[in-house]
Amino acid sequence: MPDDAIRPHLSPSPQPAAGRGGPGWSLGVAEASRRISAGILTPAELLESVLSRIGEVDGAVRSYIRVMAEEARAAAAEATADIAAGHWRGPLHGIPFAVKDNYDVAGVAATAASHARLDRVPARDAALVTALRDAGAILVGKLATWEYGTGNGGEYFDLPFPPARNPWDLSRFTGGSSTGAGASVAAGTALFALGSDTTGSVRLPAGGTGMTGIIPTPGLLSLEGILPNCYSLDVPGPICRTAEDTALVLDALAPGRGFARASTQGIAGLRIAVVRDKGPGFPAPDAPLAAAFEMALRVLADLGAIVEEVRLPVPAAECLAVTQMIGPSESAAIHEEELRTRPGDLGRALRDKLLAGSSVRAVDYIQALRRRTEVAYAIDALMARFDALVTYGTLHLPPRLGVEPEMTAYTLETMLAPFNLSASPALVQCTGFTAEGLPTHWQIVGNRGDEAMALRVAAAYERETRWGDRWPDIPAEAPPPPPVAAPERTEPSGAFRERAARMGLGHLNDVDMARMEELEERAVSRGAALPRPRAKEVQPGFGLQRPPV
């Protein structure tokens, strides 16, 4: 793409760093850790800066569901004393973080942003929360999410907590479902955050807020204590400001793999595949994303990487179709009890997804899992020729909050689903800003089991560009969300009423039953259109894990 087609879409350069000499909340994990270990900053001072920032901006951003200020102060005081006594645990000691509200924290309500779970208080921490506490990190609170950590692009503002806003433009969406995780790090109300991803729920909010978000190979990080969304595809992962920070967090979550060390290496001589063509079924990427993508590729080439354009073996739209059979079906199985016994306590977007999943035929679900196996092996074969692959994340800029067509396109028209199916480690990072100040991003993918390579490429790119040094100017108040239209159809057919009763869903109200009838027709059509594996020997890909080390 020629320069004159690229430059009009992009902001010329990052603003000066807020954090290099600025307040503690504006420090990344790495810089804050350096200051703490050098005795320049204490965990208690850093936490107070973060809590002050929450008080200043989170009334508008709404990244938090619950701030655990007193618990965090006690932990920060302990960390300050330990470090003063010479007992420094490592780079995360004294670093404030927050978690998506589908993570369990002992003694704290784990609502997953649902009226159905407001009174659920777990007795123990999720495994990853335990790992971070053991590393000395300070838990600040629980973060906003789409209900149950799931979503299909719609947002109906009928949940017990308001939606997180995009700090770069409060009228826009962060990306979901880890909405608060992206918003908190971008706004400086947490130095890093934990989210979860089924088909983009870490990478979408990271890209939409200009942060770095990674999903590792399934099996590297424990899912214990995280509310499941889809057994086959769920992966937890952190959102941080930079790749350097991300490597430090992953080193604490999966010790002994040397992610931080790998992120300091250059990329000269690495073979990097480039996927521009998303295949049929999706639109072209928004012009600013395409422009930023081309400029980012030049940085890799200038750093000595060997860049080669390739095509994905399976179009991204087909990969999405596979996940739309697997994800809703498994979600409906996971949350069947709530749909049967208390559907009125579930938000409309979640009800839609569970109703759609209840309509997926068993044969289509199994065929989708078998197709998942084929997709994974095809991507493995492509990736085997390269050290890493770069492509788009989503094909759109952050959408206006509540404008459902924009939010659905942002959520579904992406290059993310292929790498959930292939169980590849995949990282999204900022590649610049539009003239209007919205972040752009791309996606870096490693071979299965090689998170270090994705981090290595991302860190090399960010050392040259430093987009993470830029901060949003956050107004004191957010605009109200637009009104959401009611469903057009409000009564099901008589035949479907009888069928719903046989399914154990005869108690649904007329609006939900009419909606399910529409969704059933769509699910049957999608299932019939899904390509079938040719060889009967292809097994269902229930869960592709890390290869043996």
C-alpha cells in the first residue's frame, strides 16, 4: 500500500509517556517493578496512586464491578514491609491488578455480571489468582464483563452493572467479553488484568483499547475457578500495556518458561507469515486498520525479519461458523439449569445465546468439532514453515456502544476464531492511532506451545514504536447509552410451543419462545451449511492442548 494511502488515516506519533516520571498508576508493570526493586517506589504508594486514579476516572469508564480497597491496602502494606526487609518475591511483587468477574476470589461475590449470580460467594481463589498472590501481586478488584463472560455482539443494558466504556472514546465499546479488563489497563486503573477468551474475549478488548492481550496455548494456564463458557475453546489470559509487561505476567502464571528473557531478543532472520486475505464472507478491514497493518509490517522488515505473504487454509468466516456451532451449544449445556429454572434472571443477550445453543442439532455439534480438528491440523501445517504469523485482529475500529450492527460486526468479523480452533497462542497489540484518536491493532500468532515467539515479535515491534506510551484524555462523564429496540416478534407458532415444551423449555415467555424459534431456524441452516470432514476417521477436537515439552 503506498504511503499516500496509509498516512491520512493515522495519528502521526505517540504522545509523550505519562509514566516515565509520572504518577504510579501510569507506570507499566516492568517500570513499576524496577522502581519498587530499586526502593524508589513502595507497593503502598503505587496502590494509593491506582486507587486515586480509580476515583478520578472510573465513574465514567466503569471498568470495575467491585473495588477491594481495604483488602488491597492490607496486602500492599504487607508487600511494602516484606520488600523493606529484603524479601522481594520477583517482578510482580507489589503490582496492582484486577480480574474479570468470572474469576473466583475467596469471600467476594463472583457475579459474572448476572442477576442470577449476585449472591454467589466462593470459598477459594481461582488458581491464577492464587498464583499472582503468591508472586506478590496486589488484587484491587473485580472487573466488568459481558454476562457469564459470554456474548454475541449485542448489548442490552439490562445487567446489574453498567457496561465498561472505551477510555479513548466513552461513547464506544471496548470489545468483549473482558470489557473491564481492557478498559482498566487502558485507563490506568490497574497495571494489568486477567480475562478469558473463547473466540476473542481477551484479544478484542485489548485491540479495542490499544493494549496487549494474549491467549496462550490451552493447558498452559489453569481454568480452575473460572466460570466456564465453552469447554472446548475457553482460554484465560492477561491484558497488559505492553508485550514486556505481558511476558512478566506470564512468567508468574507459568514459571520456568523464560517469557521475559525471550521478549528481549531481536527478530532478525525470523520467518514471519503475513495473512492479509481474510477469505470470502467478510468485508475488507477498515482503512485505518489496513494502513496501520502495512506500516507495522515495514517495521518487522526493517528489523530483519523475513516476511512472506500466505493465505489461511480455511477462511476466517468458515472458522467463525464452526465456533458458532460449538460455543452456543456448550454454553447452553453449561447453563441449562438457569435457562430452565430462572430465565428472567438472565440478560437478553445471554438468553439469546443459550436459546440458540439449545437449538443446535447434536449431529451439527459433532461435525463442527470434527471440522475443528481439520482446521487445527491445517493451520499447524502452515505454521510449521514459519516462526510466527501476523494478521488482523478484528476487521473494524471500536464501535459505538449500543449500536448493535456495529458491535456485532466488530465482535464477529474478525481473524480471531481460526486460532481458537487451532489452539495457537495469539497476541493482539496496538499498532497506532487514527486521526480521531482510536487505537488500531494487529494479531501475532505463534506455533502451538510457543508463546515466547509471539511475545518476542511483539516486544521487538513495540521497542521501535512505543505506542503503549500514549494515554487517553478521559472526560468526567460518559454519554448515556442509546435506547435498544424491543424484539420485533413477540409470539411463537403453536407448533414451536409444543416442541419447546418437549425440550423442557415450555415455561419460557412468548417473547423468548418466539426468539428461540427464529434462532432454531438459523441454527439448522448454519449446521446444514457447515462443511463436513471427508474422512470418517477425523475425530472431534474437544480440546487441543499444549504439545509435550
